[in-house]
Amino acid sequence: MTRTNYRSYPAKLRKKAIKMVIEEGKTTYKTSQELSLPKSTLESWIKAYKSKSSKNTADQKPSYADLEQELVRVNQELDRVKMERDIFKKVTAHFAQETL
């Protein structure tokens, strides 16, 4: 049995290749030709990058400060809505007395 030796590429080259395809919009074929890479290798790097980035965005949780800001905003909105409700109650009661 013979063992296949896989070529390893520097991380800098991987980042450059991924950037060319994703950010600059070049095709995988053109990028692989420019950087002398096998097209399948570049495609696997891009696939891994996309799956990693999608996991990162899905796993991110809001920070404590963000949650506190949201809580303050919701409490302010609640106070405003309660005030509006009380005003409508008073107006309704006023018009109800006028009609009697």
C-alpha cells in the first residue's frame, strides 16, 4: 500500500484565496489558477469557511450589556403603554358620564 502525501498550504495562502473568492467575487477556477492550487482544495477551504462562519453567527449570544439595554428599552415602552392605557380609561370614563 502506498500512502498519498497531501500538500499542506500556509494559512496566509488559505486566507488570501478565500478572500479572493468570497470578498472580491472571483471564481474558484480563476483563483485556483492564479494561486496554482487545485480547484477542489480551494472549494473545500471555502466550504469549511462558510460552515464555520455560519456556526459562529448562530452561536453568538447577546452580551450582558446588550441585554441590559434591551431591558431598559422594554421597561420604558411598558411605562409609556401603561400611561396611554390610563389616559384612555379616564377619557372613556369622562365620556360615559357625559352621556348619562
